[in-house]
Amino acid sequence: MSMRNRILLMLAAVIVIDVIALIVAPPFDPQSTDGTCAFPVCFINGNLEFPAPHTLWTLANSSALGGLFEISISSTIFTMWIVSILVIAILFVMTRGKAMVPGKAQNAIEYVWEMITNFGMSLGGPEARPYMPLFAGFFLYILFSNWSGLIPPIGKIEELRAPTSDVNITVGLALVSFGFFEYQGFKALGVRGYLSKFFPFGEFKNGIGAGIIAMFVGLVELMLEFVKPVTLSMRLFGNIYGGEVALGVMTALTVAIVPMALIALELMLNLVQALIFSTLTLMFTLAAIEHHGTEEHHEGAHDEVAVPAWPVPADAVGIH
């Protein structure tokens, strides 16, 4: 059978399965009280998820700070635990019993590790090597969290939902990233050295004008420092949740062939979002440990290069 006939056969099978599913398990509107299902509203509501995740369990009398938050377990947290256990189990199984002549599992995990670390090192240089475990960890964890939303029944039942489609999860990941690169900045430069990046009082030695400009730039950088976790979390949440909404609408309004194409697109976009989050975390960390005086030091080093006098003596260039 030719490849063309195989593809046509697969598409026909998808349509048949889609029709059978429509008959056996017809769509329903969770917001409808009388059980009616009017197209297309019913089909769309049956495939959409609201931004707020479903709460699975709440600790009794756990409200605090005037009811601003409570201790509970949502569907996204529960799914996050499942993804974490699966990722840890897979990595444990594939990395145990390492041998000089690796098997298929060891080859696969070493290939993934080398590919991720080579990419990170190409971006950050030798200074990025100590942060490769975090870079790889963020990438793999977010990638599998993103992809989990494309696997039934996750996203189709209230108890399971992709972790990164919940803004609470993405904010938590962004705060972990923020805390890490801020800690590395204080660790590498010290409290005084790191804070001098935002409050450069020493620039007043070069004049009042230079000091005021440096303070203004430093305060802008300080404000942008607190914007970093906001952009990290909102970018990841918006792309993953927006992708799920688009996929849900297209699933409700079209035959399954179109959603299959969108799933292939979502696989690639979810990988890109995981890469963006981990790459920005790495870049923010490298920026935090770099002192502002480094550039000046390099410029000074270039200034010290000896410039030969002009005209150059004939015997210095080998002319006799």
C-alpha cells in the first residue's frame, strides 16, 4: 500500500471514529440545566475550560487573611504531582545502572542531556555550566506539563488539567526562577555589590549629572527586575491556556482532522514555550552575577594595548 493510500485510510478512520464518538458519547453543555444541546454553543462549552481550576479538596477552616486564600488542592496541582512522579520515575529508570557501553535508554537520556546542555552553553558560554541542571530541569518539567494537556482525559474531566494552563502554577514557577537568580546575584557579588547595580551612589564621584543619570537607570533596572517574574508567568500561562481554548473551539466546530493538525502545532509551540522560560531563567541568572564594572574593565584592558609609533621603522617590518 502506498503512503498516499495509507494517509487517506487514516483520515477515513478518524472520520469514522469521530462519527461513532458523536453517537455513543454525544456532547453536553455543563452549563445547561434542562439537558438541551444547541449547536454550536453546547459543543464549545463542552470543550472549554475556565481559567479558574476545579478544586478537589479544601482544608476545613483554612481561610486566612480575611478569606483572601485558603489551603486547597486543585486539579492543576493534582496533575502537576502526577507529571512530577512520572518524570522522576522515567529519569530514574533510564539513568540507573549506567555502563561504559550504554544501552538504548542510557543513550537516549544522554543524548537529551547533551542536546540541552550544548544549547544552554552556546547561549551563556562557560559561565552557564553550573546552571545547566536547573536549565534542563525547568525545560523538561515545563515541557511535560505543557504536553500533558494534549493527552486525554486531561482537560476533559474536572479532576485533571494541564498544570501550566493555571496562572497559579506559572506564577509559582516564575517565583522559583526569580528567587534563584536573585540569590545567585547576591551570592556572586555580595549584598553591597549586587545592590550597587540598582543604587550606583559611587557614580556621584563623576559629577552630580552622572550620578543622577546613573540613579535613574538603576531605579529603572530595579523596576524591571520585579517585572521579570510577571512576564515569565503571564507568557507561559497565556500561550498554554490560549492554545487549549483554540483547540477546544476547533474540536467543537470541525471534524477531528483539523484538531489533529492543531495538536501537532501545539506540540511544537509548547516545546518553544518551555524553551523560552528556561532560557530566560538562564539569561537572567547570568545577568545577575555579572558586575557592571566588568565592561569597564574590558574597555580599560583594550586601552592598554600598545600602539606602534608612526612611521614604523623599516627594520621593524623586515624591509632591508
